[in-house]
Amino acid sequence: MNVRNIKFQYFGVVRQIKDGEKWKGIGKFDIIKWVNKVKTKRLLREPLDLEDTKGQIEKIDYSEKEDVWIIRFMKLRGDNIPSIAKKNQEAKGIELADDEYIGEDVYMLYDNQTGLAMIQSNRFSLGLKRLSELISRVWGENEERISIKAIYQDVDLKCKRKKYRTIEISFANIERAEADEKSSLSRLKKFYQSFYGVSGTIKIGIGRTRSGTLNIDEVESLIEEIKTDSSVVGAHVKVKDDDKAYVETIDLIENIYNDIIEFKTPEKTVLDPEYMARNMIKYYKDRKEELSSRVIRAK
């Protein structure tokens, strides 16, 4: 038997409406209405063009007992196709028909009552931005989108006398920055855009100074912005506590509430969707009460 440890993260899924240059939250995502749209538009297992890839809704299940939905999404790959390798034989490329793809799945559990989602972390499948795009494509409401917002565990940077030594932020697919000169993140994104750049990493530090600190108010304001910006794919701060000799590194992105679930499967088999769903539901039930009060923060 193979043992796979799969990471799942927790999010709030919200409706947003365009308000000038900004998006404003207008409540939690209604999956029942969304599922009806999938059926009406006949979009189940229908390839959908996204910004730089294809995706599809592979399967939708509802657990009446637990009142949660399990959706299996697929990232569809029609190029860079792998080969089948066999002992003592030359590898052969996988041949695909015109309507066939290599599929990489990602599972999402959604609770329509709380607005909470539990999403599999799979770097080969649809990322959060593309998943949000696919869900929004089906939603199809004018000037609206469906946004997936991480639910962060508390990082109490203010409880002690902290000094910020460095802050490092990594960007990908930077969208047009809003005209907000009071926003540190907006100004950083505009800097990239002045070079026509859409990705990169920026690190700001105080050098070898032993007792100095970055602007505390500016850093803490930036941290709050980072939490809700989809173009930020990595963020770390190095913090020095006056009471301790060492410098602590805090990962601001990977601090999302998560569970790692162990799955046992026969070798060379795909994970059974029902097995996946049962385990997701079990872990979600243990987290539901703790996270229900926090999902409002994700709006």
C-alpha cells in the first residue's frame, strides 16, 4: 500500500461586486444556486477556457447527512504530455484523441450554511486564482465574481515588543494596481508594472543594524493587505523580540488553517473519490465550530 499525505486548507468563499476600481464583498457564495447553473448550462465535465489553461467540473456530490458539498475539479492538460515507461522497453508517449486531456484533480468541500470551504492543496492542478475564475465563469452574474479568501491562524505580532528586521514578498500574475497612494502594497505593485513586470520578489530590510526596525505601522498595514491579495504567493517577515536573542522568521502565507490527511491506496491507483470525500468530511466536522466564527474575516 502507498501512503499519501495530502494537505487541505480552509477558506471563506464570498460573492463580490465591482465597485469602481475595487471589489466589494456582498455575502457568502450560494452553492445551491451555482450547482443549478451548472446543470442548466450543461457544464458538468465540459472543458472551460481559463486565462492560461483549461479546467472542468468533474463531479458534484452532496452529503445530506452532513449538509456539505464535495466538488471535484480538473485541470486539463493537452500539451507537454508524459510518457509511459516500462522495464527494459523504450518509453512511449501517451496518445490523446482531440477531445482527451491529461487531468489533474483538486477537491473542494463547501458548507453552504457557514460559507466555509476546505480545498485540497495540489500544485499540479488548478490554483486558487484559476479555481476562483472557473467558479465565477459558471456564476455568470453581471459585475460579480466569486472570491476564495484564506482563513489565517492568528499571528500575534503585537503582543510583545517586536522589531521587524525584514519583510519579503513574492508576486505572481500581478493585476493592475488600484490608484491608492495610501496602500503600500498598491505602490509596490505599481513599481513592478512600471517595468511591465507581472512577477518577482522584493525584500526590504535594515541591513546589519542590530537594534533598528522597519516602520512598524507600515509593515503591519502591509501584512493585512497581503492576506487578501491573490497576486501575493509568498510573504515572510523576520522579527526580533527584545526578550530573545534569536531572529524569528514567520511565514505569512502558509499560516492558513490547514489539515494534513493520510490516505492509503494500492500502488499505481488513483485515489477513490468517495474515500477522499469521507476523510475530508471527518476533518471538516472537527474544524467547523472553530472556523465558523472566523469566516466573516474572509469577506
